[in-house]
Amino acid sequence: RMVRRDKNHPSLVLWSVENEMRWALRTMPRAREELPKLRKLFNTLDPTRPAYHEGDSAIWSEKQQLIISRHYGPSCHGWGWWEQDRPLHAGEMGRWHYGSPFTALLWAGDEVYADYEAMCRSIAKDAARIIELGRAHEVSCLFVWNTSGLDNFRPAEAKTFHWPDPSAPYAKPLAHRPYESEYAWWSDGPGYRPGPSFELIRHAQRPLALVVWQERTQCYTNRYVPHKVFLVNDLPETVSGELQVRLQQDGRVLWEAREGLSVRPGETGTATWLIPTRDAGEGTAVIMTTFESPQGRDEVCRHLKITDAARLSEHLDLPPIAVWGPSRILGWLRRHGVEVKVLSLDATPDPVVLPVVVIGEYSVGPGSPVVRWFHDYVAAGGRLLVLEQEHSLFPGLQLTRMPVEMAHVRDPQHPVLAGIGEAELRFFGDDPFGLPSSDSWVTIFPYVKPTDEHLIRPLVDCSGGDFGTGGLTWAPVIEAQVGAGTVIATQLRLMDRLDELPVGDRLLRNTLHYLASGVPPRRLLALSENEFRVAVDATLWHTWPSG
């Protein structure tokens, strides 16, 4: 009846078979078999308009569906998984309807707990980036859902309504209770008050839009910076104009390029450059990209923190550093003029002879005897730097897979983070936000902050920013005091890109200087067994063997 009644309505474009039934499959398992039959029925009754499953395409083979539908999160922009062989429809996106500080911790840090507007802006930045990337990918529908439910304060007034003709079409509410409606639909004007998110979302949906692919924020002066832009044309006419990109610093243009670009309505054009930074000085530079045409213009600004490549071989005043396991830090230390002692471990190292030890990346396996040896080494006063691992050195301190492109400074006064800000802990590669496999992840296996008696000091933390992955539950960089010694453990994804990311060089310098400046340790044999046990903090003692 519904299809026969409405199939010729001019506003009807698609048939939505259902909405998010995936949440009900445990209680209604037959829906998995019955809903495709219903889709087929829609297509039979009205073959001129495709039927689709709102937010639920992935439940079945998407190759057998005319439209792919996704709800929420970066999968809505399609990059990295969508083959563009059929339309991608994102009928709900944005985290406003369940917005809270807990789910707003990707694009902002813990300020969202104290500032309602900061929380709204963080959620909007997430949605705006997905919108821009989705438009650049020519996604068919990007519907920002429920901005009004959070950003727009609902009308508080109670109202009653009288309808002269109750039989007239459409719904006719008889009353409105305070805060019940998202809009004051009974008033003249828009019926809402714009919130902190509105301008960010409006900007993301501008009809003529430049979208930059890369989000990396740092580089050395010996590098070329990849810079790819999309010009999205949602105007009703072809745009033809000039695309200009400039590298600027302190009012000077260091490099520029121009090219003509023409894009038909509803389509997207692209241009790519490799921008040299050799003429830049240390500090912040800006890549300005502008499109000018008779039909309109747009401009986008990308900030880069530039570091002199000479720092890659700068001499460091550090004592000899022992390294256990294969590691790229060996070359880094030698390049900086630091004496290296390669550690072949068959017993506990002596912290007097080797005050600072580095455990190479991906060197620790489950059940390895080195766990015991390094525990004793640190408890006796040794200082240990643990580079990224897939298996935790501390069995009670879990590593979990939580790849993210952004992390947050938790302890800005700590010497390990000197000169490192939020901008340096974002997008370690040239992939954009939200790819299912990305070279921009800043961490893949962060530590899970303990909730029991174990104590650590998170220096950097991060969040997945969604259901089950919200909150600042994870820490890619931690410090722990174990007995008389100190452990700094970093799960930041730096060791395979030390030549590219200045933050890697800065973090290693800071950490090794911090560990090397510690209180001189006592020899292992100088500690009695009782003294040894009492000295060890609850942080890791209970989780390491024989604790």
C-alpha cells in the first residue's frame, strides 16, 4: 500500500527498507534472512527507485546491493575501502546525538570535560573532516544527524495547539512539553539557535571547496612535503580558474606553483605537488592553497613545524647508552656521536656499569627471561627506555590494539615532553583521517591505563573517541618508578620514521637526557632481599615474576 501510494511522489528518491536493525539481530535473528526479501519486494513494486538498508549494508554481501549505506565514523567518507562501483550513502553521521566529553577526545584533549563549547567543536571537527573527505571522494549522501540535539538548546516552553481541520494531511501535535522538540517549529523564523558546531559544519559544506589530503604537521628542511588537494564543485555550473599553492614563512614566499583547473558541476578535480622546504628556517611555515575563478574562490591553510635537518646529526652530550635487541636507535645514537654498547643479555645488567639501557623495538616476546632481568635491573636503580613493542614488558600492564592518528600531552611539564606540543603528536604520515590502514597512526598498541593498584604516570594519552573506545583510557607514553629505578616506555610509532619526524628526535633526546640525569644507582649486591622488596613500588612489582 505504501509503495503504491507514494511511488510517484516527486520528493521520493529511494526506499529505505529499515534502519540499524543490526542492533536487534540478537533478539530478532530472522531479520538477517527476512530483510533482503523485503528489499527485493520494494525493488519489484517500484523498479525505478532503489531500495537499501539504512546503515546496515555490511550485514549482507554489498556486491549484491545497489547502494552501500554506512552510519557514523570515518568509514562514511569511503577512503581505503569503498571501490566506487556503486553509490555510498551515509544517512547518519556525527556524534551529537550521544555527544559527551567521553566521545569527543579525538580532536581535543581533556578541555572537553570543562568546556561545553570545546566539546561541541571537537565533535564538529570530526564530522567536518569526514564531510570534506567524503565530498572529495564523491560520496552520494553525507547527512549530518542531530546537530540540533546537542548544539541547539531545545525550547523550554510548554505549548498546546488547536488545529481547525484535524483531518488535514500531516502530523498535528496537540501539545509540546518543555525540551521535547528540537525546534520551535511553531515560531516564525528558523526556530533554532545556532550552536558552536554550526559554523564548522557550514564551512565543510561550502559549495566550492578545496580539500587537502595530508594532515602531517612537521618535517625537516631536507624533505619534500607531499601536498595533494581536491577541488569539489557543487555549484550548478562548471568552474574554471587558477589553482595556486605557496609555502610561506614570516611573510616571505619560499616556493609557489600555479596551474589551471576546470571542474564540471558535481565533480571533483585534483592536483598534487612535492613542496621543497630547503629554504625554510626553523619554526612554523604555512602552505596556502587558493583557487580563484569567476564562479567563486576558496582558500585553505596548512601549518607545518619546520626543523633544521642539521639536528639529525647534532652531537649530544650523553653517557654511553646500552641497547638490547635490534633497533634503529643504534644508528640514531651513532649519528649523534653517542657511544653505544650493544647488550648481549644472559644475566641481570649492573646499573652502575650500565646506568641507562634501551630495549629495542619489537624485541620482547611473551615469557622471555629478559622480563625478570630487566625488572631486577630497574629495581636496583637502573634507568630503562622501552621502545614500542607488541608484547608488554609488564604482564600486568596491558597493550591493546588502538590505532589512532592523534594523541594528547598529559604531563606538559615533564622533561620528556619538553618542546613537544599537541601538534607534534598528530598524523605521523601522509594519509588523511580515518583510513582503515594508515601510515598516519601515531600509535597502534598503546598501554591501557590500569584501574587497579598498579600505578603509572601517563605522559601522553589518547582515545578512540567512540562507543567502547572513548575516554582517555590509553597511554602511548608512560613513566613508572620501580624500586630505585625508572622506566620510560613509549608506544609512539616513531622508530621507522626517525629521519622524517622531528618529534621522534626530540622525544629520544629528552628521554635519554632525563634518564641519564637520574640519581646514581647502588650496586645490585648492595641491596638486601628485604630492602629490595620494600623498595619496589606497587606499580610493576606485582606484575613481574616472583613479585
